[in-house]
Amino acid sequence: MAMTITEKILARASGKKTVKAGELINAKIDVVMCHDVTTPAAISMLIEKGIDKVFDKNKIVVTPDHFQPAKDIKSAELHKRLDEWAKRQKIKHYYKIGKAGVCHALLPEQGHIRPGEVIVGGDSHTCTYGAFAAFSTGIGSTDLAASIATGELWFRVPESIKFILNGKLPHGVYSKDVILAVITRIGVDGALYKAMEFVGPALKDMSMEARMTITNMAIEAGAKNGVIGFDSVTKKYLAAHLKDKKAYKVFESDADAEYSSVEEFDCAKIEPMVAMPHLPSNAVPISKCKGMAMDQAYIGSCTNGRIEDLRIVAKIFKGKEVKIRTIIVPATPVIWKQADDEGLFDVFYKAGCVISAPTCGACLGGFMGILASGEKCISTTNRNFVGRMGSPKSEVYLASPATAAASAIEGKLTDPRRYI
Amino acid sequence: MSKAHVYKRDHINTDEIIPARYLNTDNEQELARHCMEDLDAGFVKKLNKGDVIVAGDDFGCGSSREHAVWAIRGAGVATVIARTFARIFYRNAIDCGFYLIESKDAIERIADGDEVQIDYDKGIIEDKTNGQRIEFRPLPDFALEIIKDGGLLEHIKKRKS
């Protein structure tokens, strides 16, 4: 029976020869990602239910990220609970502050993501890891507790939508613009309960970092997972990053696999996009919104806080000054160090930006860049819901790092192509 | 009898249900005080225990924070009736034993403030204010089993023993 890559990975994980969309399965989990917001609750549940154990201390990856360094007493208490548990359970891959980073940037960078595997995490953007030909999905605290204790979880095998990304991205247009265009076409529930499978020639030229920006935002279309097939770019990244060098299994969709629908995009025609408040599906080309005054630019997050993003921003900022508050958040300590070594911090400092420690921070309205009422922020993050980055009366505009950087220089929404 | 709090909106998201500024705790009663705060600041005040929320498509989209379900449950909401639910919210609710109702037309047929009575087994919502009977398909068997056991963790414990 013909299967999609998502079906093949789930078939392997559930010990079956084949599975098909709609089927309920029990899958073995290869990696469980734990952070500071959803994990402490899962730990408390396990203790309360008398099943305080971990299925495999080597397969759980822990990093505080949302509110780290602790932003207040309550979040410090969350960190304390996470820390005590990780130490007590002798979790092998526990990234403490100094090594901790935004989870979805950290796990691939530290080599925890392998093709063909099933990864779950207590965070909706866990779908990021699908860029590595893996199945990964976000879960809540109860599912997390069950995964931690048993290493298994129930799933309904999702139907898949195929997104064919044709053509070549024009100068100044990035994978962020592509995913905003995709979500805007299908809507924030356009892929509800489904897998978003991305294929096509435009992906060939994209780095793993750029691909992760695409799968990261699959949840913004309601998807269960986003997935991109394996190729030489994936192979090279894994050779440089994988912790465990043992062979991994590469799955690919059969040519005659079934899709619930197919969407084609000519990437050559995509412009820099900006998602207007208050949905990621409200994106318009920059030509339709340029000139709107902004109060803050935020460059960071699991969507666009990687080294490649910071390089693009530094290139635009070089020799210039920003007109609005500009906050730069390298997503992991390794990215932070790399940016420093490459002289990017010097450029950011001279441009008048502030550089933060790795954290999810203001992306979700936590801290380090909260918006006041009436303020507008151009942000490289993934959500622009009401109140997402602060006051319910503030507004978030989502865009690529290049568009955010160009807008920071002019203090208003600006076409980045003028600066590249 | 339950009162219906109707929000004629799609994509009511987790940031509206429980803003991230309150995620520094996982205490259900604390979270409950801020339930729906960024959508309707007066929600908690007007809510009586056992009331229901009625909404459009994609209820609970966004974050994986189960805090959204806890805030709603903690505030005393008996169930959420929506045209569709976002995937993670739906899972989270089942996992913690909280019943959800998918109904294509409840949002059209129930007015804000109507008194409703729900028969979960038969799949019927009776709107006592306008006399309408709205049928819905009860949750699938596996979900009902989890809810009956008191949530996923109890379900797992029971299955293993």
C-alpha cells in the first residue's frame, strides 16, 4: 500500500507494516522535549498519580527557555521544579542555563533530531523538527507526562496535504515569506489535524535553518506536523551535528501516496510578506503595507533566531542606525557565541540594538520586550494573536528577519530588497 | 441548568483563553481567575458554575498549553461547544477528562444567555430558552474511555494493571 512519509514513520513507530490516515495507533517515542512552562505540571501529575518515573533518561531532552533566566519568583519556582526533577531522574541531556536555548533551535543544533524518528514536545512549535524527515508534534502537559513515563503515545494518523514549492526564491525573499504565503492561502485552520508535506525545487536551495522556519509554522495552519524529505542538505547538517552517529532510517513518500489535497506555489512570484494583526494568515506583500509606523523590532525566536537570520540582519544593519527599539535574541548559546565571533554583535551595538540572552522571552509576551497598549512591533516570530507580545491593545506584525531589519532602520514597514 | 456564553468568532486562541503572562503558574484556580481575559475581561465574573462556552471554528488554536483547558475547567465551565477545535486543545481536553462538543450549528442556534441542558450520552443539546433541540455526535469511543477513566494518566494506569 502506498504511504506518505508521515504514514511510514508512524507505521515504523507503531510496529506495523502499514498505517493509513484516520487510523488510531500507539507509537513509540524516540525523543521527548521538555521546557519550563509545560513540563513542571507534567512532573506534578506523575508524582500525584504515583508514576514518577522516566521511560528512558537518555531520550528526554530538557531545556528551560520560555522564561529563562527566571523573570520572576513564580517562573523561578517552575525552573526549580524542572531542575530538581531532571537531577533526580538523572536526565542525560539537561541543558542548564549557559547551555540552555530556545528548544526548537537547540535540539537540532545539539544533534538530537534524527530522520525517521518520532519526537514529541510540550510546545506547539515542536513541529519544527519535521524539517529533518522526522515526525514531530506538539503536546500538552498530560500527553507529556504519559510520554515521559511510558515512551508511548496514542495518535490518529493524519491525512497529508502536499505543498509543492516551485521556482526559485527571488533576492530578498526568504522561507519565512513562503510559509506566510502558504498559511495565508489555506488559513489558520487550513491544515487542521493534518500533515503538511513540503516538496519541490525551491527547497533544494534552502539551508536546514531556512527549512525549519517553514515546518516551525505548520501549527499556524492548524497542522499536526510539517515534514520535508531528506536530501544532501539534511545529510550534511546531520553529519555535522548528530550526537549519536548510528545509522538513521530515511523514509520518503511513495509516488502514488494519497493526499487530501495538493497546493502549488510559484516561489519566484512571492514578495516579502508581512502578517497583519491578529492572525498569521493575514499576510500581505510588503508593497501593500509599507510605510506603517512601528515602535519595536524583535529579531529572535524558534522561527527566526538562528545564525543565518542574525547574519542577514547584520548585513542590513552594517553602518546604519535603527530608528526604533530593536531587540535581538540569539536562540541558543552556540548561536550567541557564533554571532559574537563573527562580529555581528559589534554591528548590532553600533546600530543601536540591544542583545539578549537566549530565551523565548517576548515572543509570547513573557518578558524582555513587552509591548505597551497601542504599540506596534515588527517581529520575526510566529504568532500575532491579540496580546501575544504584551498589552491586548498592542499589535504584532510577522515578517522575515530582513523585513524586520529594514523596518527597524526606517521605523516603519519597509521593503528589505532596497537594503540587500 | 447551564447558561450559554456565545462568542460568534472563529480561532479563539490560547493567548486569549489564558495569556502567557499568567503561565508562570500551573495552579488551576489561579489560572481560572484570568480565563478568557484578553477576549472578554468580564467573563469570569458573569460565569456560573456549570455554564458552557459556545464558539465557531478552530477553538483553542495556538499554543500547546494545557493551561487553557485548566483555566476553563477551573473557572467552572462544564463544556465548550464549538464548530471545530484546534488539534492540541482537543487532545489536551480529552487527556484531562474534560468533555468537548463539536456541533456544526450550535453557534447559529444558541443565543448568548440562553439556558441549555446537555445529554452527553444521547448527544443532545436542548436550548430551553428557544425550545430548539440540537443533536451532536458524542466523542469517539476511545476518547470517552479516557474521560470515563478520569483522564489519560488514570487510563494508562488502569490499562497497565
